Amino acid sequence: MKSLFDYIDGNSFLTTIIGIIVGWILNFISTMYFDKKNERRRKKELERIEKQKRFENKPELQIDKNNSDNNINMEIFIGTFKVEYSKEKEYKINYSQNIKNKKNHCYKDIIIKNIGKSDIECLDIVSTNKKGLILCDYNSLNDLVDNKLICYDYCYDKKIRVGESIKIRIYYEYNKQPHLMWSSTLAFLFEDQNHNYWEQPFFYEKDNIYAPYEISYKELKKAVTTDDAYECFEHPWLWWKKYNIILKLKSRIFMTYYIFYFKLRLLKKT
């Protein structure tokens, strides 16, 4: 091996050729590395611009207090339920005795308006507490209770154009207005005309809607389905496993959104 190095060292032409080859290889590797790095940076910047564009052109729902329209577009019911278990650990969904008694129901009307820059193709209003709060079409309440079933959403499958309003009538039992202490009781989930998906927390008891943030289609389907709830009723320990992770993800998304939102506002001011 030493004789080989001595031979190369003594042969200036061979040394030059090897130097050129090694230099070319090193230059090729470094060029590939920096090209990939620049491509990732460029892709990330394009994604940021696209995200900003989606955000700026999003739909947004706001409570319209100046509208006196008498036409009701949605009638929903929200109420509580309990899950009881037998000695054999079989679960049963129980509702209060008066829950079907319409004479014992109160309601409040809320008008929401699309003040954003995109049409809403389809709107879901959902319960955020799958452990104990149903939300359903008011006309399907009796069937739901009689069959010991649950439901968490109402789908309004009509387009809500920019500037349009819809009226929601929310029923609940007298002196039993459901609400959550630390988070929104309900939420609006919707698809815009560009097939992006958004969520807005809805504190219906306070007539308050938070700003929209982007979600995935998978998150939307997760919010409206009952399959995971039935699974958790059968195996109660799954509530913590499933929904502790979801809450962490939602809080992370929520914080990321607001950091992005305030950065955007600062950039606009400058």
C-alpha cells in the first residue's frame, strides 16, 4: 500500500487526475446537497404562500345580529345522555324521561352570515362532547331516543354564498341548556368552494363564534362520525387514548393558526 502511495506521489500527472476526480466528486456531492436543500426551502416557501392564499380567501361565519329574517333553515336539538353498564359490562344509552316532550323544550335562534371570501359548499354543525352531548335534526329526536342511538351532527347541504345568511333554531330541554366550561359546546365544520376544510368553535350559549382554522378531511369525518363513540362505550378506557391525543393535536393546530394569523397581521401593518 505504501509503495502505491509513493508511486502516485511521484507521478504528478496521475496525482493531478486523481485530484480532479476527487474534486469533481466532492463538488457533485455538495451541489446535490445544496440543490436538495434549496428545493426543500423553495417547496416550503411555496407551501407557505399557498397556505397564506387559502387563509386570505377562506369563508368565515359570523353571527348576524342585524338580520330579522323569519325563515328557519336549520332546526336542531342538543341534549345530554348517560351511558350505564350492566354487571355483564354491557352498555345502555339512557335519556331523560322528558327529553321527547316538546312542551318542555326551549329554543334560541341564531343567524349566521358568511363574511369570508369563498362560498361554503356544505356546512356541518357538531357537538364537541361525544361522551355525553347529542346534536341532531329536531324532527329525528324521537327516533333517536326510542332506539337508544346517538348523533353528533346536522348537515346543511346547501351552498352558503359570500354575503348570505342562514337561520338556525337550537332546541334544548327547559332549564337544561347544555354547555361546556372550558371549550366550545358546538362547532361549525365546512368545505369551501376550493375543497379546503375549516372549523369554527361555536359558543352558542354566548352567541360567540371563534375565527376559522384549517383542518383536514380526515378530521372533519372524525368529528361527525359515531363509530368511534360506540367503540369507546364498549371499551371506556379508549376515551382517554383517543381524545387526549385529539385534544393535544387540536390545541397545537389552534396555536399554530393564531401564531400564523398574528404574523400575517404584523406583516400587513408593516
